[in-house]
Amino acid sequence: MAEENSQVENVEEFVPEDGEGNTANPKDTIKDLREKLKKALAEKQEYLEGWQRVKADFVNARKREEEGRGDIVKFANENLIFELLPALDSFTMAFANKEAWEKVDKNWRQGVEYIYAQLMGALEHTGLSEFDPKGETFDPARHASIGSELVANQAEDHKVVAVIQKGYMLNGKIIRPAQVKVGEYASKN
């Protein structure tokens, strides 16, 4: 019998009360439980959405950080490469003077051309590329005009007609614009 009383006591522990010690109506109890469940589900959804936003923000921040690191690596050598550009210009000037270049010993010429090719290969490997804008429409972002030349053909108006110094880009970013002369069409009236 003591066992039966303990079972009844245990069952009575789960019978809800209305707060004043009275036993609550089961329908009211179910209604209260449904309200609590709705509230708990709403809180769960709010927490889930908040967690998902924070997770998305974290993923985006990680991507931005990785892109930033990539840019640092891409352009870390920019100053060094910029300092080497005058040496490349010297090679270009030496090769451009065909008369003097042809007078130099053939073996020595081949050695210098090989050194130039090695240097350009190493610089191109880091992302350096030169551009020769002859014939392009003048673009102040890519070209530095150092003068103009009169042209007889109207199609050459505002076009690059002479390249004085090559331009260079590092991984698509212009690190030195090309020095150019721009065509200027003068109509004959």
C-alpha cells in the first residue's frame, strides 16, 4: 500500500496547479503548454537565425582576410620591381641602337641578350608584364603624354603614335605608365 501511495504522489507531482495551490483545468494546462512551446520555438528560430548570420559574417570576414593576404603576396615585390625598371630600360635602349649593337662582339651580344631574357623571365614569373601601347587611343590611366605629333590621318587623332618608354603592369596593376607621344590631327582649311 505504501507503494501505491508513492505512485500517486509521483503522479500528483505532474498535475499542474493554477499558482494558488488549486489543480488547473487540463485544457488550460494544454493551452499554457502550447503557448510555452510557441514561445520556445520562436526563441529557437531567433537564436538559429542569429547564429547563421554570425556564421555567414565570419565566413565573409575570412574570405576578405584571405583576399587581403593574396594581394599582399601579389604586390609585395612591387617596390623592388619598380627599382629594377631602369635596368630594363637600359637593356631596351642598348638593343634599340641597332648600329652600335651590331658592332659589338657576337658572343658578348648573345650573353647580354641571355641575361636580359633571364631577368625578364624572373620578373614575368612574379607577375610583371610590359605593354607597348602604340596605336591605342590615349588613356591617361595607362599613358603619360610627353608631347604630341601632328598627323595627316584623322584616324590617328588622339592615338599613341610613338612610345618613348614602355609601360609596366604587375598582376594587372599599372606600376609605371608608358611615356608616349599622342597624334594630333590638324585639318587643312
